[in-house]
Amino acid sequence: MIEFVETAVAREAKGTRLVVSGVVPSPWSEAAKGVFRLARIPVLAVRAMPRDKALLEWTGVDNVPVVLHGKEPARTCWSQIVGLAARLAPGTVLPADPVARAEAMGLLDLIAGEDGLGWNGRLAMIEASVTSDGARGFPAQVAGYLGKRYGFSAAIAEGLRARVMGQVATLSARLGARPYFGGDHPGAVDVYLATFLTPLVPISEADCPRMVPPLRAAFGTAAEAFGPLVPPELLAVRARMFEHHLPFPIEI
């Protein structure tokens, strides 16, 4: 249900359009693609490359993912994107019951929100670069840019491991013995967990052929730092999602 097109084609289209990273399996981009796949919503996707002025001119946003639907305002936050998919395909990615939906949104925030699992994984890659003068983690120039954008500091880095331990423990407890967070069928939480665990597991070239080597190495530092903290039951959800619901190898 995801068709990759050029910017000019997407700009003239009228349905749901999605701008995603074209160089790395960014969890936020991959999760956005995943929820639309799970909801079976046709989407035209554009791969964003560094310094793409045409995309910035079109979307007005210097970040990914960006979702445009009809003439509605651009959506850039995970909650907006999940909300749109749930609206277009009720009952597919979020529960209809208000209490269950509120719980799902809370778990999604734990994964994708500010100071969530993905946020802390990114900070770990920045820290690795800062403490090694760019020899590990993100390339130095990238780490400098991201560090300013996302508030990296030595004080924040000190608490990274404890925060991740608490987050994966909470997710594991909420999953319990179920195959998916919603029970027998996957939803947005399962998509986000699967894609946000990608930086915390080794990613070979075969796993994601289009990923650029410097960023593959950067993801490797997050996997070294936090991979051992991820409980096997969460890794089993990720494996189940990529086996049955998400494309593998990962397509960026």
C-alpha cells in the first residue's frame, strides 16, 4: 500500500502523502509507514534526502516524517500521524474503546514521544560521537546538529541507561503474555515498538540494504548501549511484526 514516487508526483496528488527518510530507517519514519500499512491505507511516499530544497518548499517542514492528507495541514508528530490513520481506518491501529485507546496512546508516547525510547536511543548515538570525537556514533557534524536540536548535554546523558531500563520494563509489563499489545491482533503500539527497536538490534546490510554505512555504524552504538536491556518478549513482538506485518528487509 506504500508506493514511492518523486516529489513532483506527490505534490500534485490529492490523497495521503508521506515524506520519510531516504538514508536511514529512522524509527519515526518507519513507524509512520507501518501504521498506514497496517491500516491498509494507500499512500504515496517520497524519500527525503539531505538538503532537499524541493521538499522543504513543498511541506514547509525541515524534518521527517511529514504526512499530508488532502488539503489538511501537514502532520509531523507521531500522535497526529497515528490519529489520522485511526480516523481513516477505524479499529485498525487504535482501539475503539476510549480507555484502551488512552492506554495505547500512553504506550506510544513512552516509545516515540519526547524523552521516550527512540529519543533516548538517538541521544545515545549523539553521546557516542561527542565522547569519541566522531569516531563512534553519528558523524561529528551530524551529532553537533542533532545535539543542539534535541537538547543533548552531559547531564542528560548520565540518565540515559536508567530511563531506557524503565521504559522497556514498563512495556514488557504491559505486554504480559500476549502476542501483541492489543491481544491477538497488532496495532499501532506493536508497529512503533518493532520499528523503534531497530536501532537497538544489530542491522546488517542484508537487513536494510539502502542504509548508508556511517549511519549503520551510528545505530550500532545504540545497539551496544541498550540492546542487552531489551527483554526477549519485546524482541519477539518485533520479530513477529517483521515476519507477518512489516516488510523485511527494511525498505527505506
